Amino acid sequence: MSDAVDAVFESGEPAFIPYLVAGDPDYEASIEYVEAIERGGADVIELGLPFSEPIAEGSTIQDAIVRSLEAGMTPEQYFDFVEDLDVDVPLVCMTYYNLIYQYGPDQGPRAFVERAAAAGIAGLVVPDLPAEEADPLRAACDEFGLDLIFIVAPTTKGERLERMMEHVSGYVYVQARLGTTGARDDVSDQTDESLARLAEWSVPKAVGFGIKTGDHAERIVSAGADGIIVGSALVDIVADGADSDDPTEAVADRLEAKARELKDGALAGAGLAAAESVE
Amino acid sequence: MSTDSDGKFGAYGGQYVPEALMPAIEELRDAYERYVLENEDGFMDEFRERLADFGGRPTPLQHAEQLSERYDTAVYLKREDLLHGGAHKLNNALGQVLLAKYMGKERIIAETGAGQHGTATAMAAAHLDMPCEIFMGSTDITRQRPNVFRMRLNGAEVNPVTTGRGTLKEAISETMRDWATNVEDTHYVIGSIVGPDPFPRMVRDFQSVIGREAREQIKAKTGRLPDSVVACAGGGSNTMGAFHEFVDSADPSSADKSSGQHPRDRVDLIAVEAGGSSLDVDEKAGVAPNSATLSTGEEGVLHGARTKLLQDSDGQIMESHSVSAGLDYSGVGPELAHLVDSGRVDAVNVDDEAALEAFHRLSRLEGIIPALESAHAFGYLEENPEEVGDVTVVNLSGRGDKDLETVVEETEKRDLDVDVDMSVFREAER
Ligand SMILES: Cc1ncc(COP(=O)(O)O)c(C=O)c1O
């Protein structure tokens, strides 16, 4: 549906898809941070619109959401934020259904999707919206040309998986392990199992939940992923910067370096050389 | 038993949960339909037997003589405070823990606000030999200490939840996170008629024993149905438990005019919410100093269901407030929201002060110390005795032992004229 997202996965390179919470720890710094991860090699950026009850989130992203909300982030400001960003890669909005549902004068998802499309958002990920409840949002996304990206969990199997695959657009978000978001020190066996279950479908598979290092990224891409999604490992850098009051540029540099590590890991996993070394 | 087999109540209800939980929810729906609705393997027989032997059902329906005289109307109390554990919560907790056992689950988790549901779940889990972990907001741990002791004594882990205001909303979010992590061997015993389908109708079915008994009991005592049933509402489980059997009742016997007994064509159902300190809302601070979701909330999606919510105009969920931990929640059960919209249930509210006064009044006049949650129902009776008709059933959802310290403190703070002098402690120390 979104040509920009399709183009990323047609390039033949594994996609690096970082996540940050918009407005964390404040509007201006967050703009710098998102632009830094693009410089670090992001192919698509998932940008969180903070919701007060983020039930799929571990403590790292919960804290980021609190920082952003306390700094004044709202859905309206989020769209301004997206419009202020100077990035070329496609942006995917990650948020919870109530914010989508309440936006605009009438309840229902249409007004939100219309505004998101106008701001240049290419897709949506909504962790508390399973396929069962997604028809109204899917219709709005179809109308305005956005991808509605579904999450395939380690528990998504059999008929359920098949039904979901009929409706996929953009890419599928392969949840690497059960539980909530948060950086981990290992790669879960559930990742390999999920990728194996999905092998017969040609749709691009981006793996997220727990990826922390370039080595993880390499390992997951070599296991068959078409992309990696990394949130908490980057948000941790934002959190450290906010805790120790570091200058915005210093934090942005660290984010860019971490992004490059992850992107290079992903490239290595596909048997490709890191971007800088291709002279 | 249910007419809502798609899990929707009008526009409300549904299953708004992470994909990782959906297979478990499908499994639960299947188990609910087989064991609870179809009584497969004699599940319901075993449940009823355990509710009687372990729980102490049926609970009495008591004529409250002093209140009846005070309000010049026949007031009957459905004594859920006498159920094992001291609240209606065991009806649901025992049902769900037993169901988890039938489903082959190995671990029980639950959230709790007042600690009554956590306590009931811990008791049921000990009784049925299942390991159990309870998530409880840090604010609630402090204000409902006796229940924390009880849960620990029954062998449950108690995990403090420190996010947000540390009350029921945060506890539910955190329990959902645990469930999403351990869904393969764990059952989440939700404590009210909230959450994704099938929880709202399943919890209601387990709780509907309250109204079923009350209906028989009031007929035996008065020969008629009541004019009204009054119950407090947090999530709404004691509420729907008390109401369910009366929702459809145009009293069949009232068609028989010769009895001439029943002046109304239906039983009025009155849900009493916590008005907190005020019904006003501070959008900027994200705080609603009340929990009057049915009266003031707007439709939205939270904790797995579409329902009425306390939220700001962007859709961010507001922090609620009530002196009573069990009512202190920004959401409400989807079925109750639907019945309010359709006009079948009246949503009213009673503020902190009126609830505290009612707590003292019931303690003195009837010799029954009610839970602060239940006290809201009696606050309504005091303020609106003319609304309940000639015969009313008030659901006394729980007893107040857990609230003693809070009540003494909050009463002193407000300088209410019902204040009880507790200087005896100081005298004894001298
Ligand atoms: C005694 C008592 N009554 C009522 C409630 C409110 O819950 P619900 O509205 O689900 O009945 C609670 C909750 O903890 C409670 O302990």
C-alpha cells in the first residue's frame, strides 16, 4: 500500500527499523534524536505516539512515554512533530487504539488516519488491536493509503496465522518473544520458530522485541528476517542522556552510533558488508 | 445463560488486546462455553458445591430493621459480606481458579484494588493448590494493609505496582503484561466484569448467584419482587451479579393483577458509583477526582474492551479517585455501560463524605461494618430514600475490616459529626 515501505523491502538489503517515542524527553531534543537514527542507517522509523496505558510496553518504553507526556506531547503535537522532522525514510506511527479512536470531532479511526496521511505517515502499528477488531481501522488505512502492520506473536499459529496473512500490508512485525518490549541479552529461540512458521509467506518479516546489539541483529537476519525493529536499546540511550542531563548533540551522536551498529549487524547477517566499508 | 455470545454489549465490549494474548483468549472462550455454559465434566456442579462448602453460600438476605424504619421502606440486605473472605469477590475468584484448573493451567495471576479480589484469589488458589501472584498498586497496598497480610498468609506473592498513582488501573495494566509474558501456562483471574471477552460475561455469570439467591429469598420473605436493587459499582461485578437476574424481569407475577402487590412493571436497578471529592475534572493534570465513569465517562477503549472511560479529550486515561480503593478505577464493565445507555440501569453517585457517613451509620444502626465500597450504596439510600420504592434490596458487597484504619483517619480529617473517639488507645498506653 505504501510504496515507500514496499521500496525499502524490495531493495534487497535487510531493513533496519528503529523505534523512538516522539517527544522523549522533549520536543526539540526528540527531533534531533529521530534525525540522528536516520543518519545511523534507519530504513523505516517507528515513531511512538505516547498513550497513558501502554500495556504492551516494558519499563524502558513506559518511562519514555511518561517523559514525553510530561513534556506535553499530544496527538495534535505529534503530527506537528512529524511535519517538523527532516527525514526521508518512511515513518510508521506506533500507538494504542484509544488515541486513534478519539481523534477528531467524531469517534472512530478515520479522522486520525486522514490526519496521519496528511502528515506523511506511511503506516500504523497498534499493539492493542488484534485482527478481530481491526476492520474499521483497516478500511480507513485503505482509504488513505497507509499500511496497517500486524504483529505476529510466538503464540500466533495455524488457522489464526493464515487468516492474518490474508490481510497483511507493508510488513509483518514478528514478535521475537512473549512478553513486553525491552532490551534483552540473548536472542530467543521463539524467534527462529516464528521465522520458520512464516517461511512459506513471501511478505517481508521484521523482527522486534528484545534486540539490543549488532550481534543480535546479525543473528536474526541470518535466520531469515527481512528486517529488525529495535526500540528499547535506543530508548535506553535517550533515558541515560535525560538522567544525566547530557547535551542533546552528545546523545544524538550516541544514538547514531548505536543505529549504525545495528544496521551493520543486519547487513552482516545478510552477508553484506557494512555501509562505510563499501568504498 | 448469556444472550451476548459475540462478546459485545451494544457497541461496547470486544477484545482489544495484544495479539500474543488472543490465542489464550480464544482458548478461554472455548473453555467458558464448554465448562460454564454447558456444564461439561460437571464443572458447574463442582463449582456450586465448593461455593457452598468452602464459600458458605447461600448468603442470607436480611431485613434491616433500623434502616427500614429510618427510610420508611422495607430495606433488605444481601449479605455478601458473609461470604468467605468477606466480599462477593470469591464467587468469581473460585469460579475462575477452578476453570483454570480444568484448563490445565499451572499458575494464577490477578490484579487487586481493595485487596478483596486478591484475597479471594489467593484463598481460592490455596484451596485448589495453585501457585498465585497478585499485582497491587503501591497506594492500595498502603491503604488496604489487612488484605496484604491475608494474601501473604494464603501463600500468594504480592507484587507492588508503582507506575502512575499506584491504584487499580496500573495494577490491571501490569497484570496484563505478566499475562502476555507467561500466557502459555498462566490464567489471569480478572476481578471484575471488565477486560476482553469472555471475561465480562464470564465474571457476571459467576457473580449472578447473588441476584439468583436474592430473587428467591425476597419472594420467600415478601411474596414479591423488590421495587429496586441497589449496588455500588467500581468495575461492576457485584453490581451485575446483583442485577443480572432482574434485568429482564418484568415480574411474571405482576401480570397477575389479583396479587396486586407489584406496583412497578420492572425492578429498578441502581448502580452507585464513587463521586469522590468532586465530579469536576482537571484535564490539565489528567485527574478526575472521582470514579463516576458511568455518569461522566466517555466511550473509549481500555484494558481489552470498548466501554465508558474517564479520559481527556485526546483519549489519554485520567487518574480516578475514591476514598474506596475498590471503586477507584477509570473504566467500568462494558455490559453495565450498555445497560446505562439503554436506560435499564440508573447510574448515580455518592461522594467520599457521604460514603464515610454511611459506613458509620450502618455500623451503629445495624451492627454491620460494611466495606467502604458497599457504603456507597447506603449513602445513596440516605440521600434518596424516596427513589427505591417500598421494597429494596441493597447488595452489601463486603465487610469493612480492611477499611478500619482508613475510615478512622479519613473521618478525623474531615471532622464529620459521626466521628468516633479512638482516644482509648492513648489511654491504654498511659
Ligand atoms: C466489597 C467490594 N465491593 C465492591 C467492589 C467493587 O468491585 P465491583 O464493582 O467489581 O463489584 C470491591 C472491589 O474491590 C469490593 O471489595
